[in-house]
Amino acid sequence: MSDGRQELSFTYFPDNYRWSHGLLIGLNMAPWGGAEIGEINRIGLRLKDKVGDDDAWFREWTREARTVEERGRARIAEGFGVSGAQYLQRASAYYHVGERFLQPKSAEGNEAYMRGVACLRDAAQYIKRPRLEHVEVPYGDTSLPAIFVHAERERGTRGPAMVFFDGLDVTKEIQYFKGVADLAARGIACLIVDGPGNGESIRFRNLYLRHDTEHYASPVFDYLAARPEVDRKRIGVMAISLGGYYAPRAAAYEPRFACCIAWGAQWDYRKIWRERFERLARADTPSLSVAAQHIGWVLNAGSQEEVLARLAPFNLDGAVQRIACPFLMLHGEGDEQIPLADAQKCFDAVGSREKTMKVFTREEGGYHHCQIDNQSICSAYMWDWLERVLRPGQ
């Protein structure tokens, strides 16, 4: 902690924020079948003397992922589909956590990434609660890859659904293991989407990050509204981390969304990166969840100046004032990446008559970026809120 107090979050690599944050992304998937603590500890032990070597990070996560995948496929071949699928779920997560830091992207990294996609897709054939359906959402002359997580409710009935977009550097596979199964158990379906700049969309379809989230959020809404199990009047939107820009922007310019969750706040994203570049120039390493080159890659920008130019419209002032639906913002009081003051500034500007700001404190946990130190209490809070605002008649 910068104020001298004891760090309460599990910090596997005390001298490297990014690596500790990355390992927590893996660990926090355990409650929903995306990780086994013992397997991740094996990865961590092999990396203890390689801290900061992102190629080593990729090799060790991929090595464990391949081992777990092979064991899972062997179980399936022996006729034990459910247990085999449990292995495949974890392998999927490990492949994607391992690939995140690679810059520049490589053929080897892309192969590992697609193995992660395939592992979760194959696991879905055997694990039916919740039921996962891999879909393509029409988008212009192409489509966006997505996972539709079916709600657990009586067949033949229409119910609520959430659109769940990524952040700067996570994937729909990782996001599934952030408590989405618990949301489905409450009767709320979820469409997890790799939007432009994220996941498969940038790696294999050359869809770069764009500021006008509504450009793809509206087609995603249309897709969900056409599904027979979804009540088009109860479709909400949420996103995580940089998604604290995506979701509010979508709700501001796509008024059909019934509610909005900003899981992590944003306000002026160009300002954030200008300050990060200034710190890097002073050799004062900012708290980043990925390699600094990642932002240029997702924007298709070749220099820091070009990055800042392309980030100019990533500003929520003038947008969030338009939001009319129920709005929830979550933030950690100790968030290292986005200042709490920025979160408050954004929340104060939101135009919704019904709006809530939940700040997780050091005392209760969840006080780091996007509650990376306690994923469970955060998802429970969000799903409780959704149960209320997406009730019939609301």
C-alpha cells in the first residue's frame, strides 16, 4: 500500500504489480471452475525467479494449460465427459491468462489463444449448468464472437439478459469465470461478447478498438432481442475495467438498454494514458494490467502520439449525462489504475434518476482494481442489483 499500511490483497510477486494482478485474474476464477489453486501455484513457483519475463510467463501458463487440457481430453476419451470438461474449462482460462502479456502478438501465442477458445467450446458439450452456446453476432459485413449463457428458468418463458463486454485486455472466456454462472442461476441470461479491440475480434478479425461503443452495442442488442428466450424490454449492458467506458457509452446512445453496470470507472481515458506515458518516460512504472504496448496494438496506433490522438474521443463527459436507465458503478477505494476521484466525477455526471455508486473499501475487501482481490463479493453485489432492476414490471 502506498500509504504504508499492510497490503491485504494476495500479492504473489510483491515487486511486480502487473504479474501479481495477472495471477489474481487466474486465482479468482476458481469459485466458478476456471482455476485450481494448486495448479496456479505450480505456475507461480516456476516463475518466481523469472519475474518480468513475459515470454517465460507465456511458456509456463501454456505449459500448465496443455497438461490440464491433455488430462481433460483423456478423461473424455475414457467416457467421463463431465470431469474431462472441468479440466478443459481450467485449461481455457490458463491459455488466455498466459497469452495476455505477449507483445507483439505471435503465431505461437495465437495458437495458444485459440486452444483456449476451443477448450471452453468443447467443455460446453458436457457441462449443462449453465448451458453455454457459442454464437456469432451479425456486425456489418462480419460478426462478433460471443458466448450466450442460458438462464436457468422454465423453458418457453422469456426473461432478462445482460450484454457483457470486455475491458482493455480480457476475453469472453475469462469473463465467463467472473461469476456469470451465478447470474444464470438467478434466471438472467448473459451474452459475453468480444467487441472490437478485444479477444478474437482483434486477434483474428482485425477489428480495432473504437470509441463509439453503440456502433456494435446496437447490433448486439438486436441479436438478443430476436432470441425467443429473451424479453427485449429487460436487456441490460455491462462491462469491466475499460468497459467502464464501453457500457456507459452504450447506454447513453442506445436507449433500449434497460440498465447499465460500469464495473470499474472511466472518465477521460486519454488523460489516463498521457499520465501513464509520462511516468514511463521518468522510469516511474505505472500500475498497468498488461504490457504498455497493448494500447497501441488495440488502437492500431504506431506511436504514443498516435495513441493519444486516437484516444481523444474516449471521454464520457457529454455522454453519461444522456443515460436514463438504472445505473450501477462499482469501484475500489484503492484502485491503482483509475483514481477514485475520476469515478466520482463520472458518477456525479450520470443522468439517470436511479443510480448507485458502490465503493468497496479496504475493510470489506474488493478495494483494488475491479475487485481483483475479492471477485465473489463484487459479483454477488452486481447480481443482487440486477435481480431487482430487471424484475418484471420494473
